[in-house]
Amino acid sequence: MGLTLADSYYLKAKAATGGFCSDWEEVCEALNYALSYDENHCASLCLLGEVYAKHLSMPDKAFECFDRVIAIDTNYEDVYPMYIKYLIWNNKIDRAKKLVSFSQTIETISKAEIYWLSSYIEETLGSYKICLKHLKEAKKHCYNDYYFDFMVDEQKRIEKKMKLDKKQKPSKKLKKRKKTKKK
């Protein structure tokens, strides 16, 4: 079987995005070639969506690319984490939640990453306890130390946020004391 021309040009585009100094001219050229050989090349469409969202600040164009990938192949697992992240960053939480629910039906998808994204959604909503529950589930589905350590760091960060909320809200006892002093 072997690589198609679209695969080869996608790999060139992906390599050109790596590192500190990305060669955007090469990325665009290679992506255009890849998509001209196969307009439904899922990996190229994902990379194009990422370029639109992350580097060109064109989320609607990015979402079109991601939607197209899902229409072509609902089992293309690489699109979901990327798409969900950009939805969260663009404050499209309801859409992100729906996509998380759908992505959980895909057998080969990284459950740890999907649970982490669920926790990320809950964090943006300020639901830190639910967020921690999702992180706990994510840790159960981690299969390498690097990702597990990342989850532990995320948990610590959320716990710090919870402490910040507790410091800002006066306790019930303090409120009662103030009321009794006023009388």
C-alpha cells in the first residue's frame, strides 16, 4: 500500500510547522498540493483548520474544516481533541460538550484526552468539583507517565483556583458575625 501524494504533501506541511521557526510558505504550498490531490484528505484538512484557528484567527473557517473532516470520516479521531479545544477557546461551550459526548462513542479515541477536555469545559464554567472528577477519570485512562503527570499538574492548578474562590467568598460564620454586630 504506500503513501499517496496527498499523504506525502501533508507530511511536508506538518514538518514545516514544527519547531520554533515555521516555514509558513512551505506549509501553505504543501497543504494546497495535498488537498489538490485529495480534497477529502482528513489529516490535511485538520492541519488547515489548525492554521486557520491558531495562526490566522479565523475560527469559522477552521470549524468548517473540522466539520468537513467529521462528515468525511466520523472515526477520524485526531479531529476531535483539536476541534473541542478550539471550540472552548472560542467560547462555544455547548457545541464543545456535544462534540465530547459524540467523541466518547469512538472506540479508538484517547479516553484520557477526552476526559481532560471535559474537565477543561467544566473549568471554564467554574465547576471545579466536576472538573476534578473528570481529571480523576482522565488519570485512570492514562497509559504513560508524562500524561499522568500532566493530569496531576492540572489537578493542582484547579485546586489552587478553588482556594482562590474560597478566599474571595466570606464564610457563613463571618456573615453571621457581621449581622449580629449590626444589631
